[in-house]
Amino acid sequence: MTNLIVEVSKYLMILLMAIYTYANFRFFSFPDLERKRKVCARQNRAMFLLHFLAYVVMYLKTEDETLRRMLLVFYMGQVVFFLFYIYIYRFIYRNVSRLLVNNCCMLLACGFIMLTRLSLDKGLDKAFKQFVIVAAAAILSWLVPFIMERFWQLYKFQWVYAGIGLAALLVVWVAGNESFGAQLSLTVGGISIQPSEFVKISFVFFVASMFYQSLDFKNICITTVVAALHVVILVLSKDLGSALIFFISYVIMLFIATGNWLYLIAAGVLGKGATSIAYTLFDHVRRRFTAWKNPWADIDNTGYQITQSLFAIGTGGWFGMGLCQGMPNRIPVVEKDFIFAAISEEMGAIFAICVLLICLGCFIQFMMIATQMQAMFYKIIAVGLGMEYVVQVFLTVGGVTKFIPSTGVTLPFVSYGGSSIVTTFLLFSIIQGLYIIKRNDEEEMEEMEAQEE
């Protein structure tokens, strides 16, 4: 009976994920607010039912009674959190983007499901830790739109943003902990923090502030030098994944601000040269490139992680093995860089593609908000944060599927990692702040027009 429930629920979860994803794009076709709200309500129902089915399967596949009770408590805690997050956000901010809130919760739900499954034999340790960080980050994120609504002169602190960002990256370069050949984190009070994740936010605010104040050639040169310093320090720390995210995001922000195609061409040439230099200078870059080019040549060593990832994706096929039916723990660091492979193996390629489409839906809304912002400062912020988000998704999934060499970055909201979770919450809440400002301005204009009539 248990096997039948597991098999049926596998297809039901894929169907619910497909319904949710379809609604995610259908949302954009409705002009009126009421129909959009109905779409979001349909998404909520699909998400909660999918979440319920996943935990029913894991409960049935777990034989230890203590672990079963832990699963039940953990599931109920997540349900309370999602309900609280969705409805309190709406209560605090009347004009909040419900679609972004829903997508945030769905990606978190996928992450909780996979982390719970991956840590079943370890007492749910990482899943519990992730949940605590998510709850704290969610509360913190509620303050961001409030600050953005009331402190509109954030563009005046450009050198504060630059100073904090460069100082944080320098500290990591000098005294950071090494992980897989790169200096990525600092340990403070027993807690590991990855400062480059937070510097993503300050970096975008610095660039947006500089371009908002002036677009003359001198100011562009100064901004480019400071942005380049961020990238150079990351390269010296061998955090090449983050360096690439910063580089691409800056180039796109520069292009949006100036509209000059020469900057894009120059950046392409510079990027190609920098890639060749990195390959020459860093051993771990050469190892990753070799593993990407032909992982089968050294399947027991440098190619082990990527080959296990490809085996997992291939084994899962379109519909997956089913929760707790595969062997995702055979992939090294599966809960971080390679969680997309675990999703593909047990939930199937259709489910995994839907996760990607939800991420794409978030990016589309980021760009739509950017195009609708009147102030250049807000427009560049939305573009910069959107580019950081989508490039990170691309690097993660590209590395897992052998489309590009692995860069060691996480899948936002889904992978395990405290710094990544907090930063992604901040990123989404800043975009929410911009959306709320836009909606408030639209309502004020409508009221003024109504009064004039």
C-alpha cells in the first residue's frame, strides 16, 4: 500500500507543480487585479497540497517512530510559517506582489522537501537549521519595504556601500576559511558567514547610486574601477562564481544606464581574457574545467561529482524515481551546489524544469518592475538584483547539468546555506519595496485624476 501511495503521489506532485507553474505565467496575462488574486490563490492551494503529499511520502517511508514524530512537527512548523508569511506580508503591505510572495514560498517548500529527504538519516539536522534561518530572515525582510518607502535618499550613501563591500571582501581574502580551493567564508561565534553573498546587495546599491547621480565619462570610470576592485578581490579569493555574477551584473547595469553597446562589446572581450588568465593561474579552475570537459576520464576523482550528478539526472528521467527512492546522497555536497540534481533524480525532469520556470518567472517580474520604475536609481537596482539572481540560477543549473563548468554557487531559496537564504530574502524584499512604491504612486495618481474629474 505504501509503495502505491508513493507512486501515485509522485505523479500528483508533478501535476500540482505544473499547475502552479502554469499559473505563474498565466498571471501576467490578466489586466485586472481580482483575477490575478484568484490565480495566486490557486497557486497557494497547489503549493500546500504538494507540500503535504511530499511529507506524507517521507512519513510513510520512515520506520523510526521518533523520526516520524519529528517529521510531523517539522511539517506543521513549515505550514504555520508559510501561512504566517503569506498573510502577514499582505496585512503589513496592502500593495505587496502576491506572485513574488508565492514564488518565494514555493521555492522554499521545494528546498525544505529535498533537505528533509537528504537529512532523514541524520536526524533532519540541516533541514531544521535551514528552517530557523529562513524564519529569522523572513522577519528581517519585512522591514526592508518599510525602510525603502520612508528613506528615499538611499542614493546618497554610495561610498558607504562601496566601503562596506570592499572591506568585507578584503577580510575574507586575508582571513577567510578555505572551501574546495576558494576562500569563501568567515567564522564568527561558531557561525559560518559568506560575506560575498551580502556584498551582492551593497554592490548593486553602490552602482545604482553612482549612475543615478551622474553618467558622465569620469563618473563611469570611477564606478568601473571600484566595481573592478570587487571582482579582483573575489578572484584573488578564488571565489570565481561570485566574481562572474558581479561582473555580468555590472556590465548589464552599465548598459541599461547608458545604452552604449560599446561597453557590452568591451566587457565581452575583457571577460574572455579574464577567463583565460584564471585558467592559467588557478589549479582548482583547471581541475573544474577538465572535469567539465571530460568527467569520464577521471570518474573516481575530479569527475566524480559531475558524473554522479549526470547519473542522477539520467536515472530520474521525466517523472523521477519518487521521494526516498533514489540515491542523491551519493553526490558530494548535494544539499548545496547540486541540489538540482537531487530534485531531478527523485522528482523528475518535469518537476525540475518547473522549478527553473518559477525562477524565470521571478526574473521576468523583476525586469517588468524595472521597466515601470521612473527613477533611474530604482530602475538600476531592479536590473542589478534581477541579473544577480538569474545569473546565479544559470551558473548553478549549468554546472549541475554539465552545460558549463561548476562554479560552486547555490540555487537561491532551494539550496542549503544561511548566507544565501538571508541574501535572497533581502533581494526579494527590495524588489517588493520597489513594487510597493510603484503601486502606491499609481494609486495616488488615480486619486488625483479622480479628484480633477
